[in-house]
Amino acid sequence: MTKYICIACGYVYDTEKGDSTSGIAPGTAFEDLPDDWVCPICGVGKEMFKELD
């Protein structure tokens, strides 16, 4: 599964784990996150994330 990193703080969103702090279920693709989802660490939007290689 794909991982995305917040370029502001380094938080990694792992699609396999989801984001329990925001109620995002494991297996949720980054593209399927709500538009208003923000980094649980620093609060920036999805546009501040990049896909990890």
C-alpha cells in the first residue's frame, strides 16, 4: 500500500493503517480522504503531502 509524507512535519499517512485520530478506516486511499482532512500532527491540508517512493 502507498504512503504519503507531510512535507511540513514529516507525518506519514499509511493507507494500510488509516488515521484513527480522524476516524479514517484502515485501507482508505489517500485520494479518498475527505477534502477537509488535515495532518493530525501539524494541521496542514492534503496539498502539503507527497507520495513516498
